[in-house]
Amino acid sequence: MLFHPTTVLKNSLKLSYLSLICALTACGGSQEDSGNAFNEGAIPSSKVYKDMCATPRRGTDPYNGNRSYPDHQGTLNDEKNWLRSWVDETYLWYREVPQKLNPASYSSAIDYFNALKTSALSPSGKAKDHYHFTENTDEANKQSQSGIELGYGMAFSFVANQPPRKLIVAYTEPNSPAALAGIQRGMEIESVDDVDLANSSNVNALNSGLFPKSANQSHTFIFKNLNGQRISKTLIAADIQTTPVQNVTSFDTNTGKVGYMTFNSHNAVSEKGLIDAVNRLKTDNISDLILDLRYNGGGLLYVADALSYMIAGPLQTQGKTFFKLKYNDKTPVDPNNTWPFYPTSSSFSALPSLNLKQVTILAGSGTCSASEAIINGLRGIDVKVNLIGGQTCGKPYGFIPQDNCGTTYYTIQFQGENHKGFGDYSDGFSPTCQVSEDFKQPLGDKNERLIAAALNYRTTGSCPANGQSLGQSSTANTLLRPASKEIMRLERPK
């Protein structure tokens, strides 16, 4: 149920997700265009319209070797036609996209894209595809390649997402504005710029404060700490360098040392942190591991692959498949669509390994995509995976993100399977022990509720009695997080 202040406060604040995304990405463009693929009744190749932009970018791209942007002068209809062609070519469920959508009915390319997806439901009745989304390309590259996120450096969790709402700080990033202001896990946000968060209908003001659109914006929050004291803090938004691997430690038990780490995002900078963490835990001579993925919505698949190898080691992974990709029937068969457990990092240096036959993962609805690939991949080679917390989000799908005209588009393009051929978990993985958060202890503390439950289960094989009644269930809340955290990106540097 985690989300970060780089997304929209959808559902709970009843603000249109699409309208806010449109505002963030400067939607617009002229309708005085020609060459509409819809009117022609055919769908030409997406190559015909690629990088034809109503408002071309100028200059060089700092995230692509400072090469010039590929944009050329085009029209809004060119952008829409590219979207229709690209989705038809690559979308996993392209046959289920409505065929009679008139592009002229949509005021922006993003609005049109949001309609280009299936409306089917999963077996449990939830939307089959609720991962179709866009990001501003510069912000997407900052986050994925450099681990930089715009905000205050605090991540939130909704305990109640309908009035009266309740919003809790789940964790803060080291040295961020929030951390330096003394904001801690477990603090409740009561108001934003004097607007009551629990009951106010002024969603624009709440969104403006919670989700700043640019650095140096200043907003005032009233927090209530665990002692019930109310604290006023004014925070200034900034580009935050995230630390995806935190709280690496080990616990002494009667049956050996148990390692622990918090892992919050599969971005490019996380790989080194994971390698350092595994080396430290290996030095500690751990015999078991608690991997905290409750706030990890995914990211780069090769990072999930590397971590899974480091957990299981060479003997259990040799010759085994970590992830097999299944595309739509229009996509040529790729001989590289089966990923082994890679024994090397993205720089091709040898990875350390813990050689564990079981792992305990702390999970919930914030555990998504590439994080679920770890669970499925390890279970595929018979590493025992115990899940403590709540139901995972249910996303065995991934993207090959595509930038066009300054917007990065994500449409589901593949489904993944493990070594045993299993990949059907669209409703998530069920917990071994269902345990709710209480936010009273810091992450990495052996008395924190999920960690304590994991240690107890390891010793006794029993789940906490009446765990469901210990506060709000971690499976009952709606997950509200940036869409970019719920991704599985198909990238492994060559």
C-alpha cells in the first residue's frame, strides 16, 4: 500500500489520474492535423510516425550519451498514429484493444494512449491491465538510471484511503529533506498547507503539497508522531538520490545468524548496493535471510535476476531458467527470451552468493512485478520462499519502455514464467503468514512486527495468532504508488 510523492493521489482523493498526468507532462497540441490512421481504416507501421512530434524537443539528451533528441516536426495526429501502431504491434493483448476509438475524440496523445488497452478482468474481478501508464521521459530516466526521484524523500502508506483518510510515513530516504527535518516512520500526516487530509474535498491543494511538480516548492505539513504530539514542518521539494538497499544487518538466533535487508527499488544503482549487502551478510556467515520487499514495486529485471542468483548460488541455479518471456504472436521468436540465473553483474564481474535453500520475504500489495519475479524464479528451482505480510500485487507482466516526443509509454508486452513454466499469478502470491504493519518500530529492528513474525515462523513454523486483527490488514488497502515503481523493465546491459 505504499506510494511515493511522485504519483497521483488517485481513488482516495478522487482526483483524475489522467488529468494530473496530463498536467505533469504538458499535454496538448493542435487538432489541425492530417494523415489519421483511424480514418484511413488501416494501421501502418509505427516506424512511419516515430519521433514525429507536435512540439519537438531541441538540444541533447543527457541520458543518451548527450546525443541530439530524435524528434522531428510533426503533428498531434502523428503522435496518436504512432501510439495506435505501436500498441497494435507490441501489446500482449492487442486483440482486446477497442477497434473503434476515434483519435480525434482525445485532446492529447496521453489521453488516447490511456484508452488503448484491454478492458477485460482477471479471475478475481480486478482489471486485467491496470499497469498501462506514461511518464515524462526525463523523470523516468532520472529514476531508472540514476535512482533520483522528485519529492521530499518520504514514502507513504494509506491505512485508510477513503474519508476519514489516514496517511502514514512508511520510511524516509537518508539525508533527504524529510529525514533532515526529523520525519520518521510511523508519523501520520494530518494536514497539508492547512488543508485537512482526513476529510477535505480540496484535493487540488492536497495533491499540490503531497506531489510537488518541481524542485524548490515549499509546503507545510502537520505530522502526528507515535506519542501523539503534533509537529509542523515545512519541506522543500528536491531531486532525491534514493538508497534502494538499506538496513543491512543480521540477527543472532539459537539456530544461527539470520540476515536482513530492506530492498525498495530495482533501479540501476541498486545492483551495487545488493552486491555490497550480500558480501556483508556472507561475511556474517548467515544461515538464513529475511528480504524485505514490502515496498518494492519492481524495476529492472536483470537486478531481480542478479539478486536471485546471489540468494541461491551456483549449484542450485546452474542450467536453470530464471525468467522466460512470452510475447504476443506478432513478435518474432527471440532466442534470448529465456533468461538464466546470471552469475555476473551488469559489468560482467562475478556475483557473490549465499547458497541458501530457503528465504523469507516480507511482502504486501506494494510487492510487485520484478519483486514477484524473485519469488517465482526462486520457487521455480525449489528454493523455499516463505512470505510474511500480505498478498502481493499480481503482475507477471513487463514492458519495454518506449520514449516518443518526451513521453515514455509503458504497455504490457510480455508475461514471464519460471523454470517450471509457471507464470499465472495475476492476483498475486498469498502470504504464508498474513501479518499487518503497525509502523511502531523502524525497519531493520528485530521487534518490528513483520520481522518478528518472520523470525518466529522460522523457529516455530507457526504464524502469529489472530494476525489479521493486529491493526489494519496490509492486504486491505488500495496500493497507491508511482506507476514507475510497478514495472518490470526488460533491460540487461551488454
